[in-house]
Amino acid sequence: MSTRTRPNYPLSGLAIVLFGVVFLVPFGFILLTAGKTAQESALLDFSWPTEWAFVANLQAVVEARDYLLIIAFINSTILTVASVTVVVILAAMAGFVLQRRKSRVTKVANLVILSGLVLPPAVVPTIWVLQKIGLFKTMPGLILVEIAYAMAFCVLLFQAFIAGIPKEMDEAATIDGAGPVSLFFRVVFPLLRPIIVTVVVVQTVFIWNDFTSPLYFLPGDENATVQLTLFNFQGQYASSYNLLFMDILLVTVPPLIMFMIFQRQIVSGMVAGSVKG
Amino acid sequence: MTTVTDAVTEAPATTVPEPARRKSPYPYWFILPGGVIFAVFFLVPSVMAFWFSLTRWTLFDQEFIGLDNYVQFFREPALASGLWHTLIYAVTTSGLKVVLGMALAVLLTGPILGRGFMRSVAFFPVLVSTIGVGLTFQILMHPTRGVINQALDLVGITGPAWLVDPDWALLSVAFVDVWQGVGLATVIYMAGILSIPGEYFEAAKMDGAGAWHRFRNITLPLAKPATVSVILLSLIGGLRKFDLIWAMTKGGPGFTSDVMASVIYKQYQAGFYGLSTAGNVVLFLLVILIALPLFWFFNRKEDA
């Protein structure tokens, strides 16, 4: 639809009020409560703090339980960066071959990928596998699981994108003497830039926000990720709502920054992925 | 220049083309590293689940007990009700996401001021930590002091006790799920609506079709691929949902908001690994039973 028509003012007003109430109030509530003193935050109301305790709350949350939040941020960062880096490279390689080569092998592989997209993972047997190879309750174990869970979705995105790259390019590179490895990494991979950005951003947000996998595969405080710490925080500081909301705010900051920088890619990536699924 | 001539002179022309043509530039081993990780940490556990669900299992020891886990699962109301709750939850959330996602998308593709900003605002909760959203709404939904019920009081409505009322708990979590996820449905619908040629709407307008008729006869049918995506995505997501429910109610009060994923986790926590895995297999079959006919149905309809 084109935008030729002039704006519909009553409808615009209604929409803005609706969006304000439904979507902005909860975020405003988080922000305001994170800035209140403990007593004021206990009222749970949506009001302006009489006295800002933002910095004090920030300090208290960071220092809580021997700087557990800092450790959790480091753990989550390692988890996210490592999983996303590996999954991007491996999924791009697989997507390239699966898109270019049509055979019985790739047909079966595509069915398997579909199953990875649809089926819920069997969690306790995964723990058994991790234990058998000695990776249960370790960061590398969790990283491998995250890679496995992200693989199907990422391969599909890469496949769809690579379909738009002319095959003649591969042929030209091959004639110039490029082997498969240099063909892929020196010719094709650089062309994947737009989709790589999409995959990186979307997966970073997913893995950063993942709660279930760390809960099952990496329990324990010394390995806590930000989502686990956030979840446990509630039990530890039951009535300190100001600190709880400061924690929520801090954990939300990295995806928020990602969102502001890569807004367009995030949306197109989500759509591309969902239309396929 | 020099490298090219070097390569040509170094390799005798008669031997080079043969093996080069034989070997595909797309070797299967490219699939291998990703495939191995996927197989070891996804496929193997999925297949093994069928075996472990038939055992009394401690991760170290297993004793074959046949279908006892399944019998227990369907006999105990606290466990079996999880199956119903999962279905109710998935159908409610995906139904609301279809309706509200479509409505928001129509609104946000229409002649509206500030729609770029509103598009961002609606999408942002998709990216925020589900645990954070769950904890926030747990407090917003406080029966007496929560912001939601206080606002309802102002307009003279007595809100339900949301998460504390056994009749409402599951639905309350479902509403929050919709709040968080409707942005994705909206974006998918916006993509669908924006790909409809504008001439269709103009032609219909010339013929005197009102806004409702244009929506009913143009937007709705032509946005069908988007509807298919939204339904499949939210159904499959809803059937597996765990983190939001766990953060908000832990399946309570009682077992009234327990879904399959939370039952699986509780049985795992309690050390009943075989029973937990049987729950996983049930969920697995449920997803297949729902997804396969849907895939088939939508694909067939699209061909016709």
C-alpha cells in the first residue's frame, strides 16, 4: 500500500494511546521501579520516585552475592560469542553445499533440518549424552548444545540467501583454480555479509535470553548465566523490588543496544526465518 | 598476472581438467562439522528418548519397565492435565497472535502518524528476556496492588486475581505470552500486507468497496502465507513454552498452569528421569501430530 493518503488523525491518536498503555507502561514501570528506594518500590505502583536511588540500586545489584552478576555477564558473553561464531561458520558451510548440490544426501539432510526446526529437544537424554562425553555442567558442553539447537534455523537462512547468488560465480572461481575451501571462504563467504549480520544479531539475542538450556545443562552458581541469576534473584531478595527491576533492566540492556543498532536486520531476519519455518 | 601464468605453466594441461571435473566444488564434508554437532546433541538424544522413556532411569543405571512411565503419566491427573493445558495454551496464544497481529499490522501499514516508532515499540518485547518479562508481569498482575488491577479499578472493573486464581493462571500467562510475541506476528503480517500490489486496493475502492470489504476480500486472502507462518510458528512455540510459565507461576497454583514442558522439568528435578523423558516423548508426538497435518493442509491449499 502506498502512503499517498493523508494521515488519519483520530486513528493515529487512538493508536498512540493504545501503544503507550500496552507497550510503554511496562517498560516505564521497570525503569521507574529500578530507580526507587526499597520502601517506595514495595508499593508496586506506577509513580514517579520521590527520591532517586538509581545509582545506589545499581551498585547494590552489582555487588549482590559477591559480584555474581558480573560473573554471570562474563559467562553469558562467552556463551553467546562462542556459540554464535561457530554456528555462523558451520551453518554457512552446510547451507552452501546443501543449496548447491542436489542429491539424495541433501534431500535427507533437508528433512533432518526440518525436524530440528519443529521438534522439541529431548532434554534429559541430552544430559546423558553430555555426561557420557564428560561435558555435563561445563561451558563447552552448553555451547555445543546451543550450536546444535540453532543449527537448523541458521542453515535454512543461509540456504535461502545462497540461492540468490549466481552459480556462475562458483564456476568462474573454480576455473581460476580455487578449491572448495578457498571458493567458499574467499569468494562466497564475503558475499554472505547481509545474512551473516542477520544471523548473528538474531542468534545473539536468542542465546543471550535463553533460560531453559543453562537451567538444564549448566546448573550451579559458579557457572550462572544472566537469565539464571535473574530468575534466582527473585527468591533471594524477595521484597527488594527496586533491586529486582534494576537487575531486569541490566540484563535487558545488551539486547536493547543490539536492537537499536540493527533494527532493520533483526526484523528482516525474524521474518525470513519465520516464513521458512 | 604472474601468478596466473605460473599456474598455467606449472600444471601440464592434460592432467588438470580431469580430476578437477571429477571433484565437486561442493564437498559433502562441508556439512559434516555442523551435522555432527546437530546429530550428537539433538538427534541422538531424540532417538534415545524413546528407549529411556521405557526405563526407570538414574542417568547411570536403567531398568527396563515397559510402558509403566506412560501409564503413570496418563493416570496421574497432575501430569495428564499438563497435556490439556499445553493444548489450551498453544491454541489460545496462537489464535490471539493471529487476530491481534493482523489487526496491528493493518493499523501499522495504514495512514498513521508515528508508525515507524510504533512498529519498533511493538517489536521490542520479542527481544527482551522472557524471564524479565515474566517477573515484571508477575508484579503488574498482583491481585490487589498490581498496576493492571488498579487501573481496572479506576474504570470500575474488578480485575481477576490473575496468577493466583486457578481458573485464570494459565490464561494470564498466555496473555503475557501474546503481549511479548505479538510483535513478531505483526512484522510477518506487515511483510505480507506490504507485498500486496496497491492497485488491488485502488481498483476495489473505485468499485465502491468499503474498508471492511477491502480487508475481507483482498488483505485477508492475500496475506494467507503470512497467516500460515504465524500459526505454525506460534503453535509450535506455544507447545514447547517453558521459561515464561516457569518464571510466572511454576505451574501453580496447584497444577493449574502446568504444561508439558514444566511437567518434564519437575519430574527431572525430582529425579524421575524416565518419567520426565516419557513426558518429553509425549510432547514430541503431540508436536508431530499437530504440525504434520498443518504442513500438509497448508501446502495442499496453496497448490490449489
